[in-house]
Amino acid sequence: MSTIWFFEDSNLFKVLCPHKFKAYKKNHTFKAYKKSDYIYFEDDSATKVYLIQKGKVKIGYYAEDGSEVVKAILTSGEIFGEKAILGEDTRNEFAQSVDKSTSICPISVDTMHDLMRDNHSFSLKIYKFMGLRFRKLERRLQLLLFKDTKTRLVEFFTELKEDYGYCCPNTGDTIIKHPYTQSDIANLIGTSRSTLNITMNELKNHKIIDFDRKQIRLLAA
């Protein structure tokens, strides 16, 4: 991954994990989760922030009809549960491991507040990260409410390009090597896997994209 939000050639785990700070290193632990294990549920107490050392975590909630709404699927180096820093008492979403092996670094809110108070640049990074995430989530919700599946998918590829894409100098195509399965992508854009397959093949037939299991290629005009 070339960037996560605004960190160039780095990730939030490497920057924020307490093992980087001598005062907190001894009490620093990791927790392991298997596929489908929950890190927390809706209405759980919000006392910790979490960093992903490896694996993937799904963030979402359940609608009134019981259907699952996926807000984000996060990967190695990313942070979640961050609203606890702003005073959230209980969770309004769930966090679930979607990898066979996911390693999480939990950080208490008190520890995070200490780190933010004692390190001005650390604090600025946290608030900038949260602001960018909220804006990105707001944009995705607007797409879910007002745009069709094809538009949502193209916009999602634009997001992927920013985080995982690079230009192929020989063709001018943008190659996106990403960690998501087709099920992940379908959940994130609010559609079924079958509809996703149809839409991706339509884009392929129109020579807008090409793809395989490991990467997506945005074809140059």
C-alpha cells in the first residue's frame, strides 16, 4: 500500500502503536482473532481504540430489518473504534474479523489521550485522520443513497486508485493491487455479488477496466 489516508510510505500501525513509545511498551499486547470473530458489538462500551497489525476487519451495523450494512473493510495498518477518543460511550457499530488470522493492537482511550496530550504532532495526525475518514464515509453514504450500482462501483475504483494504484508506464493504465474479495467490494458498494459480477463484466466489455482475482486495471482512454 503506497498510502493510508495521508501517511506516505507508512501506516497508522507503525506510527501510532504504543510499542513505539517507551513508557507504554511493557504493557503493550496484541489480540488474535479468527474469521467471523467479533472485536466488539453494537452497544458495547467504547473504552478502546484498535490498530490492525495484520488481517482485515469489517465495520458495520444492522438495519431495522436485520440486514447488515457494511461501512468499511479495513486492512493492515489502519485504525478503528476511534470515535471513543471523542467521548463516544457505547458503540453504534460492530467490528468483525474477516480474515482467517487477524492481529489487533488494542489501546485504551486513556493511553491514547496521554499520547495525544504529550505529543502535538501525534494529536494532529489523529484528528486529521478522523476528519478524512468521516468525509470519505459521508461520500460513500451519498453514493449509496443517490447513485446506481455502476456509478458506485466506478467511484469505489477511484478510491482504490488513490490508496493502492500505480501507473503502468508502458500502457498508461492504472493498476490497482488491492486486498478485497468480490464479496468485500459488493458489501462496500451496497449490492449483491451477482450484480457486482454483471457490472464488472459490463465495464470490461466496454474496455473501461480489466481484472482478475489479484488486481484491477483501469484502462487508459
